[in-house]
Amino acid sequence: MRHRPARRHVYQTELFETETDRPSWRELPARTRETVTSLVAQLLSELSQPRQTRRAKEGEHE
């Protein structure tokens, strides 16, 4: 039985990769990451609820 040699991970640059002045996720302040994570979790939670439940909640805001 032959063993394959371990592959080394080589970073390949993207042909059309451009630099950006926007910060990466890790560069954002911890409080900002926590707030965004909480809001995304809330959004996903609301979207996973049945439609009737979501409509009832939408009426509560008015």
C-alpha cells in the first residue's frame, strides 16, 4: 500500500484580488463584533420561525 506524501498548503494569490481600505472582521472592535453577531443570530432566529408567528410579531411593532 502506497502512502501519499502530505500536501503543503501554498497560498495562491487571486488574479483579480484588490486591496481594500475596509477592515477585516478581526480588526473590528470586540464590541462591534459582538453586536453584529447578536443581531445576525436574532435575524436568523426570526427567519426560522413559522410565518404566522413572524406576522404576529411584526404587528407588535406597530
